[in-house]
Amino acid sequence: MKTHKIIGKFDLDKEYKSNQHYQVMYSQAAQQILRSVAESFKSFKQLSKKYKLRKHDT
């Protein structure tokens, strides 16, 4: 089911805590990567919304 909700950094952290690849990484590096991924998702959603608005204006 699509909820159109972007997952946040805390949700990502919760999801990946049990992942063996995530556990092998240094915690600070892993947290920084998840923070970066969350910011990228948020940015993508904002840019996608702007693109769609522009497309409808033309």
C-alpha cells in the first residue's frame, strides 16, 4: 500500500538496527548515512512536487 509518506531518519534507524550490514558499520557513520538518505528522500519529494506544479502550469 502506498501512503506517500517519506520515511524519516528515526524510522530508517529503527528499520535497519537489525540488519547485519548496518550493525557492522561504525554507529556514527551509519547514522550519518541514514540522515543523508532521509534528507535525499525529503528533497526528492519537494522537487517532484515543484516539477508537477510547473508541468501543470504550462
